[in-house]
Amino acid sequence: MKLTNIMIGLFLGVGLISSCQSEIDEAKGYGYLQLSSVDVNKSVTTRADITSSEAIAVDILNASNTVVKHADDWKTLDDVLLPVATYTIKAYSADKNMETQGFDALPYYEGQSSVAIEANKAKTVEITCKLAQTMVSVSCSESFKSTFSDYTCYIEGADALSIPFVKDETRTAYVKAGQSLTVKVDFGNGKTFSQEIVSKSEAAYHYKVTLDITDSNAGIDISVDQTIHQYDVTVKVPTKQESADMVTSDIRNDASKVWGQFAYLSGACNLEEITSPVQFRYKKKADSEWTTVEAVQEEGTKNYSAKVAPLDFGTQYEYYILCGDKAGETCTFTTESYVEIPNLNFDTWSQNGKNWYPNADASNSYWATGNEGVTLGGSSNSTGVEDSHSGLAAQLQTVQVKVLIVKVTAAGNIFIGNYKTNTSNPASSVSFGRDYTGARPTKLSGYFKYQPGATMSDGSVPSEKLEKDECDIYIQLWSGGETIGEGHFITNETVSEYTHFEIPIEYTVTNKRPDKIAIVATSSRYGGYFDGMNVIGQLAIGSTLWVDDFELSYY
């Protein structure tokens, strides 16, 4: 049977029926949304056990991404009276779980469109619901079957995905789109073969993998038929599989081994006698020339490793272990991708009233400061200035302002995150960090000046008495709410000229990749400690920190 593309037709209008018209006449700022038809376009071959019926739910969302109307079945959604505005219409499989992967997963369809409702005007809009997953199947040529009598094939991907395709398996599996997919053949006795078939799988495509044999090096042939959304992938497996004497460790899913611009290659040499230096060879998959590096033996074991750098972001590499004329299996890995942190040089500033923002849109949209709180009783204390290393710099100053009838001390600060003033609980005004999916940095560097204030305040944090105020520049990364990496630069010295600093990032967890990042700079290290409205951190009014031209390093 056929994979369905589901078309939902929508009719927007007034004057649909006389009763609708009369209601709109009474409310000129409204229009009607009507779902009028569904068209099924059968275009791509899918699994034979999938039924043709498809329950489609619909959400109507406003500009704030709030659902203003939902229907479990689009057919039950009556005419909807909506205020004049732009809406997003989302349609999706009502009874499926998109996260399920494997033979038991069912196809999940989704699609969306936007529409502007205008008073007293009729419009039409169509939504095409397409398959949101990737389909994959594995078959073996007769030559492969006759050459190898005992084997199991697996399709592997992100999040420990491993789908077994035993001999003569004919079923098709559904997996999440957008992930790297690899076919792995386990021959037993420690012999395996792996080949990446796609670095980023596409939704609504079927990857039909055929395993064949070759007497030389492994290879892969790919052809695409756009008319039926199908990739035909032929993987050529060498007829002679290396023994377990030389084992190249598969590191592609090991976050502790694969970073943005470096990787730790690993493997084992189980030969009785090692007469030649053990080495690793690696290259970009797209290149033809290999680079050789010496391997380092782990004391008391037959395991070897080597750090290779610098590598390119988001690039697939091949590698294998080598001892004399004996080589291990060729494996692959893909380095972490680069994601740019905006305005690291602090050259971009914008103003809204008394508030200055380190972003172009006059809001705390990526970088933030506490200016919105400080300007309740004074002027912004975190601003862009021409006294810089280059362009503009961020000047952060500890000040005292009067908010309502209370005097409040506020440290100058700039940070990746958000700020929303809470006068009754100032400590909760700050939210550090934003989503991050880029490569893990190994160092934060930049330029700074610092002038501690003249007189320290009393305070209970820290417990020991400080003689001078301290500035703090730091970076922090999280994964699932857990801190995995952090680094600080702290000083109380007067630094009158822009001076370079470097902050190595210490990763206490190396087997996880970050999902959140924060970079913070403050003129008073303990300025963020509050007891109600009162600052209990020791600091000095007038302490000023200048920071400029931050940079992240990745190896």
C-alpha cells in the first residue's frame, strides 16, 4: 500500500452562511476559520501492515504560540470565530507517538501553515501532512549470504538506537529523522563491520540498504529516486574480515571521545609479539590521504589511544588502528557542530528608554543585564563604551540606587540568560543560560580591566572578611540540568590597561553533550547574594569591570 500525504483544506471567511455574516457584522474585528476538506495523496511505498485510515488532530495557535482551539479529529472542528490576527494551523497524527522507533513504530504525519484572518474577507489555505520519520530496511545479496553464514545486521543511530535485522528480515523500521544512521554487521568471534549510510537522515524518505561483498576495500554506492522518496544504498563488505588481533574501537557515539575539533582514537592490539610501533591513521571521509599518528599504550593493558587535532567542526572522519602490516577495521565518527554565540565582542548595544541592552533588539533576547532593575531608581550600570580593546566594550559598575524607599546595591553584570525584575525577591530576577547544541568549548578568553571600589560593605557572604572587591568572569555548561563543565576568572587586582585572560573549562562530566550554556561577567563577585531586598554579599560601590572581545576555543 502507499505512504499518505494528507492535505487539509481550510476555508477562511465571512459570509459563509447568513448566520455567520450577521455575527461578523456585530464584531468587525473577527473572521471565521472553517476546515472544509481532506485530500490524501498516495505517493511513497510504505509498510504493508499500515492501515490507510489516519486520524488527524488540529491545533490553532496564536502569535504567542498558545493553542486557542484544538480538535482530536479535524472533521469535528466546527466553524471557528477568531479575532483578526495571524494564526498557525498545525495538523498531526492524533494517535501516534513520534518518539517510538523500530519495527513496532507507526508512521507519524505532521504539517503546518500560517494564515492571516482579516475582517470580512474570505481566504483558503492548505496544509500538507507529510511523514515526519525516516524509513529504513536491510536486505542481503545472494553473494553476501553465501559468503557469510553467520551474521546479524543492525541499524544504529543516536540515543543508543540499535535495530536488529536478522537473516531474511523483510520488515521496514521507522526511526527519527535528522540522525546519523549506520549499518553494523556482527559476524561473531569479535569481528564486526560498520558503515555510515547517511549523516543526517531525511524525513519521508526510505533508505533501502543492500549488503553486498567486495574482494578489496569496503565501499558504498547511493542512488536517489526523488519521485518515490527512496535512497538505494549498497554497502560493499570486504570478504576477509580482520581477526580480533587488531580491534579499532567504535567511538562515534561516545561523547567523551568525540568533540568539536579533536577526538580520542582508541583500539586494541592483541598480537602475541608487537615488533612495530602501534599507530592510528585517520582522514576526512571525503579525502584520499591518511594522516598517521603514534598510539600511546594504556599501562598494563593492550589498549591504545591517540588524541588527534585540530579537526573540522561537523565533519565525518575515518580511522583505524595499525601495527606493522596488520590493520583493524575502519570506523567513522562525526565531530560536533559549531554554533555561534552572538555578540561575543560586545560591539552591539541598543537602548529603550533608560535601559541599555547588549543585543540589537533593545531587549534581553540573548545576552542580558540587570539594568531593568537598576533603572527603577537610577541609570543603567551595564553599558557599551568606546573605552575598549576594539569597537565597543561592556562596562559593568557596582552602584547603589533607591528603589521605592529602599537603598539597593547592584553589581554591574552581563550574562547569557534572561532578566525580569522581581522587587520582592531580587535574587529570582536572574535566569542564567540559554539553549545550546554546539560543540563543547575548552577555553574562554578575552580582555578585561578592573578597578575595585574604595570601601567594602559588610556582608555574611563569604564568611571570611574581604579586603577588596572581586570581579568574576565565568562560563558554565549544563546537560539535563546537571553542570558538566565550568571555569572562572577571579581577581581583586587593579588592572588599568586591557589585559588578556584565559579560562580553561574543566569538564566534570565528559560523556554528555551540553544543552545549555551561560557566560557571565560581574563587577562584584558576591553581588548576587540577597536576603530579601538586602545584598548580603560583600562588595564595594564603584567597583568597575570592563570586558571585551570574548572568544571560545575548542581544542
